[in-house]
Amino acid sequence: MARIAPLSGFPEWLPAERAVEVHVVDTLRRVFELHGFAGIETRSVEPLSQMLRKGEIDKEVYVVRRLHADEPGDAGAPDDDTLGLHFDLTVPLARYVLQNGGHLTFPFKRYQIQRSWRGERPQDGRFREFVQADVDVVGRDTLPRHHEVDVPLVMVEALRALDVGEVRMRVNDRRVAEGLVRGLGLDDVGAVLAAVDKLAKIGPDAVGALLRERAGASGAQADAVLDMASLTGRDAAGAVGALAARHGATSDDLAGAVADLQRLLDAAEDVAPGAVVADLSVVRGLDYYTGSVYETELVGQEDLGSVCSGGRYDDLASDGATRHPGVGLSIGVSRLVSRLLRDDVVRATRPVPTAVVVAVTDEATRSRSDAVARALRARGVSADTAPTAAKFGRQIRHADRLGVPFVWFPGEDGAPDQVKDIRSGDQVEADAATWAPPPDDARQRVVRTDRAG
């Protein structure tokens, strides 16, 4: 049989790598639930017409249809009934809230850890099939601003709990950026912010050219926008105030938005010192963001880009009578895991969860070994029985290849059972009703490596 080539953009982890992904997911889930977020899972498909309302994503959506159509036209151009695999978890959330609003209590705090699909070009940290982890707070008609502080702090706590290095969340407020842009006399705010959103990818010179070509900015206006985008730090009020005065871009609306941004920074500094900073280049290109916006990076691994992003959206969902504003953030789990594995930041202590392999003296007494394994499992000790009644040396090597630390030898002719630590060679008498491995060996763990720094 010919060798099977991997399918680009669809990651499949080896067992030890999968253990890292499970650890990340379990840690995120634990932190989210500590903060009162309820877990949901939505269907994998949504009507294509609803997904495309997000804009600029149509070339990345995977369309779903049956291989054999019932009608001649079924396999043709997409129509209102065409389904697509969801490319993020925000569109499904909006639909879920509208569909189930009568059964939900608002504000609705949800987390969702699920796969999404995008038909983009695979590259380092970017996949066609990937796992995302989202947290959102959704209101009914109104949503207090304090949630714009609460949600990012939950994400900072979750990322810190992963112990993968220093986390820096860069925040802005779309209303601040929009107020400054309008104060500069530029009317096409969307075009300006779309250009600024490309700053990290194409650099200031190319962004300046876009501002002049697509937003009608003069040279001085383009320079002022780039000046705005360069502001960073924890004193948003002072920095934005000085910038607005320098360019004559002041207004009451701008002052209120800056005050909200500063309150977010101050609250974050009290809870997670050093983790949250203002960065006015963060505008999030999608125009449905209406308040705070967030981008998160791992310090020292900035080349990975944002591992967590989001913001506030006042029009997440609406049925015409009721409007549902929300604020949320999304972690690219697959993106994060791929970098942790590539850079050997964390690793599983062993490829399998098994703590002890029970040796088999001969096939006639396999049931005795199976009974020992069952007794250990009943007490929460992960145990497996050796696959063959080979010589004990071969059974020990089998356990060693799996990374299993202990091998159990059933006693013969009334002799007590023995358990061996195959790393040190120590061997002691043991009783399946009482023996337990040391805490560090009791379960498969994910730990930081020396290379993690």
C-alpha cells in the first residue's frame, strides 16, 4: 500500500500531542466554569446565507451537500437552503440565542469549545479545521460596560492557568478610534480602520498608502492616523488626550469612550498587573465591533500573532423586536497547541494514561492478571494488562516504550504480588486493594519543559 500523505491544514496529533490539547481544553473549561460560564455545543452547519452576512469570508466557507442530488439542480449554485460548515463560533451563537432566547436567562454567559472550518491557505498556526474556545456574555437590549472588563480578565486568567509564558492582552475601544478618525475630518471611518487593521502585516508605509488611496486621506491625515495607531501603554486617557489636542480631534463622545477604556485598564491592572495594555492599533477589521476590542499574544512569541481576540458587538443578534448585544473573546486552541508543540514549551509526562502494566505469567493465568488490573482501576489507578505472555523482560520493554512507570508481577504459588518501578529498578510487595503510585505518576500530566524558560 502506498504511503498516505497528510492532508494539509487538518491536524492530527499523536497521543502525547493530543494529551497537550486535552490539557489546554480542560484547563480553559475549568476556568470558564469557575466564572459561571455555561457550556454549550452547536451544530456544525449553518445556512450559507446567514454565514455570508459577516462579509469577506465567502471564499473560505466549506459548502455541505449530499454527493448524489435528488434533483438536477441540487448540486448547482448555492441557494437559501445551502448549508456550510461554520467558520467561527460567533455566527452559531447568534443563531442559538435567537432560537432559544425564550429559554435563556440574560445576561447569558456561555463558553463553547468546538471545531470550526475555513478554506484558507494552511501555514504555521493556521489550519482548515481547528478547535476554538469562546466565552461570551450576551444581554437582552442592553449590556453593562463592566462586562467589557470582566470577560478579558477571565481570558487572562485562563491563559495564565495554562502556564505557557507571559500573556499580554492589547486593548482598544472602537469608539476611541472612530472618534479620533472623525475628529481628523475623515468620513470613511470603515476604510480607515480596515487599513489600520493591516498595520502588523504590511507596515506603516503601505497603510499610509491605503489611507490615501481608499479613505481619501491627505498626507497629514494619514500621518495623524499612524500617530494614533502607535499609541500604547496604560495611560490611555493621557495619551489619547494629548494626541487629540495635537491634531484637533476632540469631542464629548471621544472623551466618554476614553474614560471607559481607562476604567478597563485600571481594573485589569488591579487584578492582573502587567497583563493588559492599551494599543490603539488594535481595531479589529470587522465592522460589527462597537466597543472594546482585544488582541492577545504570548510574550516572546509575538510572531505567532494573536492567540486570543474579540470585542464588544451591540448587534450580535436581533429578531426585529429584541436586540442582543454581547462581548466575547475567542482562543485559537489549535493555533496555540501547534506552537506549544513546535517550540517544545510543554509536553506530556508519558504518551498514555496508564500508570501500571500488569504482567502475564502465561496465557492460562491471564484472568489473574486481568483481575489485578480491574481491582486497580476500581480504585482509580489507570492499569492495563500486558498484551502477551512473553518473557518478563519483553513485557517490561513494552511498558517502557509506552512510558508506563510501573510493572506489576502477580505472585505465584501463594507468594505476594510485586510491583516494579522500571525507571529506578526498585521492586516491592504490593496489594491491589491498597497500592497506589506516587502522586506525580498517578496520571498522565502536561508539564512545562526546560526550554519553556
